[in-house]
Amino acid sequence: MEIEHAASVSNHLGEGPVWHRATGKLYWVDATNNPYLVLDPSSGGVERNNVGRFAISVAFCDDGRMLLASDTELAYWDPGSGTAEHIAAAPFDTGVVRFNDGKVDPAGRYFVGAMHRVENQGLGGLYRLTAGGDFSQVEWNIITSNGLGWSPDGKKLYYTDSIRKAIYGYDYDQGSGAIANRAVLIDSREESGVPDGLAVDAEGCIWSARFNGWNVTRYDPQGKKIVELKTTVELEAVAVDG
């Protein structure tokens, strides 16, 4: 396995890549900035779309709209007209806590985490938005909410708390979207970097992107490390007068 360089885009903080099967394109956000970006693998072209707000996460709706999470609210985004429709405001003090990474579950519910802005208190949590519009908190005591994923059979949820360097495993009820029995599945305090983005492959293995570790790690469903893929980073020195 090799890591390939897909595109040069100068992200401030690239987050939340989502593959859109209908268009065959990859979407992600430049978190702490205002755009979401779209990569067309067939041409290598990248499109930047400024949404005029702090972009955290994107998802896709059946009617062609996108679900956009900013640091303080959820909204439907119409890419054709460039207009937003408010869904829900953050139910917390947005000066202290903000939304972070989000993902859609196998049944179409949207889950989005919240993190402590200073990242030293467990004031964040996990929130769930249903197709019927119910928006509620389902987990508490999270410092830096990050990557989410579900097992192929939909019976397990995996959820990252970056600062604690932990990936939790939960029992997951697809019928209701309820989570239960939180346990540390992967304790990565002895590994390089910080667990950030997360994905689950067809074999049920968990991939964790390591912020400041310059690697991506694959674990089996029991949390045992299988492989660590290193990235190559080239830094260019710049001389500054004065």
C-alpha cells in the first residue's frame, strides 16, 4: 500500500473528506476557513466553494442539497443557488465549544461532534440529526471530538477524542441511532501524532489519520494495529528580512 498525493490545494486545515458516489468526486472542507472543496479524480481539478462561514463538515441529501456544519450551526446548502437554510443552532456556549467533524450513519442520520475550543476540558459531545429534524445530544465528556465510523454490519460506532488519543467503540442500534457501552477500543497514547480523521473499510478495519504524526494507521476490529503508513513531507525554508 502507498499514499499518493492527490492534489495541491494549500488547505489551512483540510478535514472531513467524503466521497460522493453520484458525481464520482471527493468533497472536503478547509476547516477554520470558509470553503468546501471538490476534487474531480478524472481531471485532477479542484473546485473551491466559499460558503461565507466557518466550514466544518459536509454531507449529501437525496434532493441535491448538502448538509453543511459550521462551528456554530447546521444548515442545508444549495450548491446551485449558493443559499443556506438554517436547521439548528449549537446548543452550547459557542465561545467555549464549537462543532467539529461529522458523518452520516448507514441509516441516513447525521452525527456531528463538538469540541472544547481550548482543548483542555470535557465540554464537547456528540449530536444526532434525524431525517425528521430531531436534533439531540447522545454523548458527553468529550474534549476534542473528531473522526467517526461504523462497522460494516452497522452494529458498532467508532468515535475519536483526539486530545485523549482515544478511539472509543460503542454498541450501535441502527433502528434508533442509539449508542451504548462506551469503551476505549484504541489507546494510542504511545503512538506518534494525534488520532483525527477516521474511516472503516470493507473488512471492518479502522483507519485513523494521525495529526502531527504524518501517518495513517490501520487497526483490526479489535483495535490491534495492523499497519502504519508514513507520509513524506517536504518543508521549504523561507528567509524573512527584519
